Amino acid sequence: MTIRPILIHPDPRLKKPADPIATFDDALRVLADDMLETMYDAPGIGLAAPQIGVMQRILVMDCVKEEGEEPQPMVLINPRVTWESEARNVYEEGCLSIPDQYAEVERPSEVKVSWQDLSGATQEQAFDGLWATCVQHEIDHLDGKLFIDYLKPLKRQMITRKMQKLKRERARA
Ligand SMILES: [Zn+2]
């Protein structure tokens, strides 16, 4: 398993829709393992392939945060929301591609998601709480959308400028 570098916003690859996956082979399993390793190392609770520059519709997540609880790694390929609740929830979201920036985002509090697993079999499950927020945030990545796109333009521009500065500093280091 390899920890892959995570792209930092702004980057054109984070704004581009990713391609559907049609081949379920060993290369895909390696990609999923690398993504989980990269997510746990960051540490984060979700990671979508475009965040490591791979323009394919695959995401990983594990929203178990309690110390001592069994990890629950999930790999979702070609995921799509098939149902969303009318009830909405506000969570303070962050993103591995927008380090140290957090903002409240409102989303449906429950969703049903259908996806393919690593063998290509179709799965469907309902998510609520943090899992629901996380899966919607990660599916957004596959459509080239970031959580800051839900914020008012002024706030979004402020965060983008901070990220540009961070990237300049990292490039110099
Ligand atoms: Zn993110």
C-alpha cells in the first residue's frame, strides 16, 4: 500500500467530473487500498479518487471515530444517491484538499446510496448522521464539487486565497 499525495484546492482536477469505472481488476483493488491508507494517514474520514488526481468514480470512507471501536472501511465505486430525506442537517465540514478550513453545510440528513463493490456487485445502503454527510461530500468530489461551493462567494474566496497562500508556502519549502 502506498500513501498518495493529496491535491490541494485550487486545482483543476478537483473541479472536473470523474469517469465511471467499468473494469473491476487488481489495479482497482490497489487503488482502493492506497486510498484507504492515504485517508487513515491524513487522517480523514473520507477520500475521493480525484483528490489524489485519479479521475475515476471511486471513494473510500470510514466514519468510525471513537477510540477502541472497530474500523469500518468502505469502498464505493460508481456511487449515486437514489433517495434523500426532506429533513436536513447542518454539519461543520472540512476537506483533506482544503486543510484546516471548516464551515457549516446543510444537506439531507439521510440518503440511500447505490454503488458497486470491488467485485462489481451492486450494493445499496441507507446512511444517516456523519455517514450521510460524508458520503454526500465524497460523491460531490466525483462531480467536481467542493463543500466550499455551498458557501457564500465572499467566504469561498477567502478560503481559496488562504489555500493559494498555503500552496505557495509549500512550494517554497
Ligand atoms: Zn473533501
